[in-house]
Amino acid sequence: MSTPSLLILPGDGIGPEVMAEVVKIIDWYGDKRGLKFDVSHDLVGGAAYDKHGTPLHDDTMARAQKADAVLLGAVGGPKYDVLDFSVKPERGLLRLRKEMDLYANLRPAQCFDALADFSSLKKDVVAGLDIMIVRELTSGIYFGEPRGIFKEGNERVGVNTQRYTESEIARVARSAFELARRRGNKVCSMEKANVMESGILWRDVVTEIHQAEYADVELSHMYADAGAMQLCRWPKQFDVIVTDNLFGDLLSDAAAMLTGSLGMLPSASLGAPMENGRPKALYEPVHGSAPDIAGQGKANPIACVLSFAMALRYSFDQGDEATRLENAIEKVLADGARTADLLGEDGVTPLSTSQMGDAIVAAL
Amino acid sequence: MSTPSLLILPGDGIGPEVMAEVVKIIDWYGDKRGLKFDVSHDLVGGAAYDKHGTPLHDDTMARAQKADAVLLGAVGGPKYDVLDFSVKPERGLLRLRKEMDLYANLRPAQCFDALADFSSLKKDVVAGLDIMIVRELTSGIYFGEPRGIFKEGNERVGVNTQRYTESEIARVARSAFELARRRGNKVCSMEKANVMESGILWRDVVTEIHQAEYADVELSHMYADAGAMQLCRWPKQFDVIVTDNLFGDLLSDAAAMLTGSLGMLPSASLGAPMENGRPKALYEPVHGSAPDIAGQGKANPIACVLSFAMALRYSFDQGDEATRLENAIEKVLADGARTADLLGEDGVTPLSTSQMGDAIVAAL
Ligand SMILES: CC(C)[C@H](C(=O)O)[C@@H](O)C(=O)O
Ligand SMILES: CC(C)[C@H](C(=O)O)[C@@H](O)C(=O)O
């Protein structure tokens, strides 16, 4: 098999600095474990807009389609707030998700033991937490038509459309059930079937797929508002959560916070298998571009490094190597290494972004 | 002025039992404080469906339109899951909100000192918390057309429409700014302007109203996903939050949980002033009908009693009497009275629903 290709899109804000640490890890795997990748870099988001006047150049899109996996840093920043909606940095990311058809966004919320004290939630509520949110990523209100701001009489009207087809729901439900089988064997599906017809269809299709193909997995349903509440109250009741694009956006951010810092959370966005059997895939930290701390060496690279671990697991069938990397991070944290976002009140001096990257390489 | 009218709609599940405690409080105000109300009862939700085949009879709707204030318990239950969407219990509540045009839903999230230990969040994160979520309640994806489940080829498609007009946004923004002036003078507006055009219009209109009419109030904007996260991380950063119907549904449930129990949280849904100057108004606890504990005397009546306190404040201009009632509840809790939902691990025997009601009356 030829060397697998990795397309790196650092993006904006802290994206480049956290990605620089991932590159150190990739190099380590090439040198020490014989896992070589054919790495190339390109632009996305504001960085792409600055150079090309578009948040994602067609050439970059084409390279992403061909890559064995894409690693993305983050997009966006206040500098781009004035841009027209159609060329905002976020559109670059959304185009990647849509055109690569990355329908299953996996967002694990795991609490590292060493950080259990750091959450705003009580230690017993979050210690040992290990849940997986599967968010539908290519449809729903993010992409539905009609959309826009229209004039009606002398008023403006803002419109977006939530739209889900049966097959869109079915395929992401399957992803969730498959994952559950390899974990705690439980899926909780969240929607607002009590007020939205699209939620009724969601519930019906998830139930049908369950009955026909995954009756061995335990399935429950919850309204998304109750879900938000239960995530704050007793998150350990969940194993896999499956939900739509917009609910997934909010619920996964809330879940992320449970673990203490957004600087810790990776994600994988997976599509259908390519010819070589690998799924189309993009990996990115859940955190944003954090323009307020960009370029200062304060950012926590762990979310981005853990995203690469997900790439090892889901794109390259290297689950053991992924676990090795996760264990190295666990060890570094247990030894007390902290970036600025992870500091409590105990007066530890924080590591810089690059010191944290070096510590992880050393622990490997 | 004639005796003000109160229409009581206990609804389903624990609705009737918590409402029975509110009636005790109403009677106390009549007897002891000379605040008389002309109280009548009617059906809503599953209870109305059982009797009339509709979750809200037209006569009830007409009475609600005329009432000086409506007090609602809760609607829904598994028994009604099989019903067609159009006659589900929730449709009764949604019809009340829509036809009374109750566009501003006020959901305070306050943490009582006596309960600060009870939250799943750390005590310092929630002690003294006092935020107000203003949720738009009559528009957005709850009511937008087209909606439904359609057949396309041989697939079903679920559709809902998010739709906001300028004036719908403007009026709820004004409600939020007005409230902020009487509180901490800060408003944070939440949407997803980075992915939804309706969010862009929301942000623009809130900003315009702010500049033109409320420049003295501090305004900030946050994406709703970041908002969900910040509510879990450091909720005290907020004073008033203003957001749309769907985001408000999720965010207010998450915020509710911060305070320790959903059994504590009231809400007011306000519309335009009637001829007598009072706003159209419906008051209801944030919690649902909790069918699993219904009829067992386990429910916490405080959310419903606090909803009546909001009625005293917002409909009847009796802010001092509202505070009296809130203080009585504070005292009862400080004295250690707890319903089953509020029990920690210290082996206190819980009060029944009606014992809690009696304790509040005694404290008054
Ligand atoms: C940056 C933004 C477009 C994105 C989203 O809303 O999906 C982000 O919040 C996320 O969750 O990945
Ligand atoms: C019961 C339901 C229709 C309702 C809603 O979604 O608005 C409830 O969750 C609420 O928040 O009042």
C-alpha cells in the first residue's frame, strides 16, 4: 500500500500553532514507529480568504477529496466579521463537510482523571466520564433551502430550513449504533419530536433502523432540551448520543465543557468509504480559533493532537497507536503538565503550546 | 377596579398536584393580604384531549384570552405518545402561546443559597446565581411554514422552517433590554449568525434596537453553542440572555439544571398590554408533567408557586408581595424543608407536595 496522504489545513487563530505540535507527533510516528504519511499543507478559512478571496479554494477542495485524511485546525476571527456571509471563514469549513459528505461527526467527551477537579461540575459527576456524541453534519438547518434574508412589505425576514431525508437520518443512526456496539451498547437519540415534524421523522427512522438492524443495542429517545439538562445533571447516564446538526452543535459544546476545557476535545467527521476502503475523513479540535490568545503560545494543542489520534484509529486502522498517543497525553497530564487553559488556583507555571507538544513527544 | 381574574389550567401529570398548592397560596393572599382573585379552572393538554378530543377547547382559548393571567401546570405524558401530532398535549400549550401572542418568555435561573450544594456544578460556580433568560416564544422553528413530513420519490422528508421577522426580533429584544435596566444592565444575545441567515438578522436587529433605544445597556453577542458552554462553565458572567424560541428551549433547560433542580424554576410568558394595561400573560413552571411520579405526592410545588409570584410581579404590580412569597420559600428551604427531588445524601425525610405547600403558607 502506498504511503497514506494527510492534508493539513491549519486555518486561523490558534489553528497554526496547535497544528505545529501535531506535526511533531506525526514526525515521531514516522521516525519511531515506521508510520509514514505523505503530508501536505493548504489554506482554509480567513487564511484562504486573505490569499484567494474565498474561504476554500477549489484546488484545496479537490485535494481534500483525494486525501486519505484531512486535519483541520480552526477557522474564523473578528477580522472577518465584516465579510459577506458567503465568504466568511466558516463557509470554507462547511463546504468541506458538505462536499466530502462527512455525515457522521464523532465528538467524544472524555474526562481525564488528572483534570476531573478542573471541571465546573462536581468531581463525582464527571470523573471517568466517557460519552460519544454523534452529530449529523451535512444536512439539517445548516444546509436546507430556502434560506436567506428577504424583504416582505417593509420588513426584513430571516429564513432557514431544517430538512432531513429518511436516508440522511438512517446513515448517521447506523454510525451511532455501530459505535455503540464497540462501547457501552447504548444509544440515546435526541430531537424535538414534540414540536418539530422533522423530529418525528428522526425518531421514527432511528427506531426503524434499530428494530431492523440493531435490536441488540439499547435505544432510548430524549427531547433535546431535556438532553441539555441531563448532560449537565448526570452525563454518565449516556453512552452514545445521536442527534442532528444544530442540536449536536449545542449539545456537544455543553458536553465538552463538562470535561473541564474545550482545549482537550477532538472530533472526527466521517463519510462513506473511498475506493481504498478508508472513510472520507476530516479531523479537527472542537475548540474554535480563539483569536484572543492566538500567536501567544498559550493555546492547548491536546485537542488537535487527540484529533490526530482519532485519525490513526478511524482512518488508518491503528487503534493501538491511537491508544499509545492517548496514554501519553494521560501521562503528561498526570505528571502535572498544564497549558494556561488548564490552570486551577494552585499557582503552577503553565507550559507553552510547544512545550506541551514536546512533553507529549517525550512521553511517547 | 374589579377583582382580577386568574384562569388555572393544571394540565397533566404532576400539574394538578402542584397547582393545588398554588391554590392554597392564592387563598392565603385573599384571606390575609386582601388580594382577591376571581379564580376559575379549565383543561389543557392530555386532560383536555381526554374530555374534548382536542388539547385545547375553543372555549378555553377564549377564556384564556380574557383572563388577567393564566396559570398553567404542565402538559404531556406517555399515554398520549400515540396521538397524531396535531392533537398532542403540547399543541394545546403552543396554541395558547401563539394565539395570546406571548412573545417574551422570562425564565429566571436563580440559585437559592440553601440549595447551592445540590447542583451538579461546584458551589462557587452557582452560589448566588441570578440570571434571566428571555426566550422568544411565538415564532421561529416552532411555528414556521412549510412544515411536515413529505414524500419525495420513495423517501420521506421532514421539514421545519425557522422564520423571524424584524418586528418579532425587535419586540423581544426590547423586553430583554427593559428587564436588564431593572437588573444588572447587561444583555447577551445568542444565535448562530455564523451559519444561519436568520441568526444574522437576529444579531442585526438586536444591535439596531440597542443603538437606537438602549445604548445605556451593555450588549454582547455569543454563538448559541458557545452560550451553552459558557452557561456550564461560568454562568455568573450573564445577566439577561435573549435568544430565539428553539435555542431558548435548550439553553433555559441547561440553565435550569445549574440551580440544582428543575422543580424550582418558574417562567412568565408575556405579550402585549391589554386594555386594562396588564400584559397578556401565562405563568408556568419550567418542569414538565413528570408522569413517572405523578399522583404520588412527590412533586416539588415550588416552581409552580414561584410562577404565581411572577404573576404577582408582572401582571398585578405586586412586586412586594412577590418578594414576600419568594422570601417565604427561601426561608422554608433554609429551614431544611425538602421535597424528594431536592434530597442529597444526608438521609432527610422528604416532604410531600402538600406538606411543602403547607410549609410555604406557614412561612408566609
Ligand atoms: C465554526 C462553526 C461553523 C461550527 C458549527 O457550527 O458547526 C462549529 O461551531 C462546530 O461545532 O464545529
Ligand atoms: C412542552 C414543550 C412544547 C415546551 C417547548 O418545547 O417549548 C417545553 O419544553 C418548554 O420549554 O416550555
